[in-house]
Amino acid sequence: MQIEDVRATIVGFLAAAVVFAALFWFVGVDRILRALGRADLRIVAVVGVMMLGWLVAWSLALGTVLDVLGTRLSVTDSFLAYASAAFANNVTPFGQAGGEPIAAFLIADAADESFEKGLAAIASVDTINFAPSITLATIGLGYYATTTALGPRLEVAAVSVAVLAVGVPTLVLAAWHRRYALERRTIRALTPVLRGLGRALPRASPPDPETIDERIRRFFGSIERVATDRRGLARALAFSTLGWGLQAGALWVTFVALGRPIPAAVPLIVVPVGAIASATPMPGGLGGIESVHVLLLVATTGVGLPVATAGVIIHRVGGFWLATLVGAAAMGILRARSRGVA
């Protein structure tokens, strides 16, 4: 990781700390601690298991995509690769957008494949993960709207989901139909940049245009291969949906642990909509996701701010910190293995 990347990560975590400080000050630390003190730790442990299940489900989606690309990984190696990618996303600003290159390198290293295949695999998984999130959010919003009137905050969430549900697939379809033109433009745009970096970096030689052309074409070819394999795509979507379901289910179980059960449809709205905040400059969306979750929970349930904040803290300990710790350990195992230590 470059010094600039480290600085950006530090600044991102400091920004997240400011967001948390403002949230805790507004809600009241004592009130949050009292709500946390009422949590049933045995049920909280179930939340942790479900969040680990989410990582396993999405690692199986990654393994499926790699299988489509002609690379077979064991379930264990798929988990190590995806957990490492999750760690990269959680410690770089802008979530998946910031951690994608690092995740691609880790996956390529674990699978003993090229960087462009690793990038195509993680980009495909991230794209596949989008579809179930919007579907679940739409189902949750639809069910909630039939039982309760949408408030101002939920109306904003509904509009956001509608825009994403229509806008993103439209952009993806447009890009797919113009993929060959996009491939040519990408080659023209990146060739001078990559050659310039090769000349500027010490102990590196600028890649020739033919090599750049070939590697970019391999990346686009891998994306096309995943998109046209219906069976593999269906399996990856099933694992992705399972992962989202486990995340939403874990949020529901969290409030059972706090003694304040919430409607089952609410987590289907809160978890996918909150994931949009992962695009903030904070690493892994830390701070942004929690704030959105708290606002949506207060808007959709009868729980107060302290209980909503306590529930989000428990859920995100599993969703962010547990995933980060497991991912760091997974990365250590992969790096040790690549050096012949393990």
C-alpha cells in the first residue's frame, strides 16, 4: 500500500470517528450503554455466527465466479480469498471502489491467476451482489408500505431504491451492448497512463502497448464469460441472496437480543439501503452506514434512538469489525502461504 493510500485510510478512519462521536453525543453515551447492557449475550453470539455465514455465502459466490472463469478453488481457499477482499474494502476509502484493486491482487494471488482475472472476478461478484440487495429492499419497502404509511425518511429511501433499481441496470445494459466500444476506449485511455507509470516507477519498465491491449482484452473477456454463463450466474446469485438474507436476519436477531423485536420486513429495507453509504470516503462506509441504519430503524420501528443505536452497534461489530479481523487473519494466511511459510 502506498503512503498516500495509508494517509487516505487514516483520514477516513478519523472522519468515521468524528461521525461516531457526533452520533454518540446526540443520542447519549449513557443511554446507549444502558440499552447494550440489556442485550442477551447468548443471542448476540448467534448474530456473530450469522455474520460469519454471510462471509461464507459470498465467498461461495466468488468461488462460483472463479469456477466459471476456469479456476477451481476449495471452499476454504474461496473463503480466505473473499475474507481478504472484504478486509481490503474495509480499510480503504470508498468501500469496494477503493479496495477493488487490492482485492483483485489478493484473489489473483490466492488462485494463482493473473491480476486481470482477479479483478474480473471481484468486479463480477460486486455486480452480482447488487441485484439481490435492490430486490430485497424493494420487497421490504413494498410489504412495509402495505401495512404502514411511508414517512419522509422512508420516502427518501424508497426514491433511492427506485433510482438504483432503474438506473444501475440501465447503465449496465447500455455498457453491455457497447462493451466492445468500451473495451477499445479503455485500451486507448489506459495505455498512455500505464506506460507513463512504468517509466516513472523505480525498477519498473513501461509495458508495451501490445501487452496492455492483451491484458485489458482478457479482463473484458472474463467479464463476458461470467455474464453469459447462466448456470454459474444463477448459483452466484443464490449465494449472494443467501448472504444478504443472513445480514438482514442478523439485524432482526440483534433486536431480539435487546428485547425489542422489530418487524421482519424492516431489515430487508435497512441493510441494503444502508449499504449505499459504503461509497462514502470513510473506510468500508464506517460511520455512514451506521448513521443511515439508525435513521431508518427509528423511522420504521417503534424503538427509540438509544435502542436503535445499540442494535446497529451490535450488528456492525459483526458486519465490519468481525469481517475486518477475520479478513486480516485470512490475508496473513494467504501471504504466509505465498512465501512458503505455511
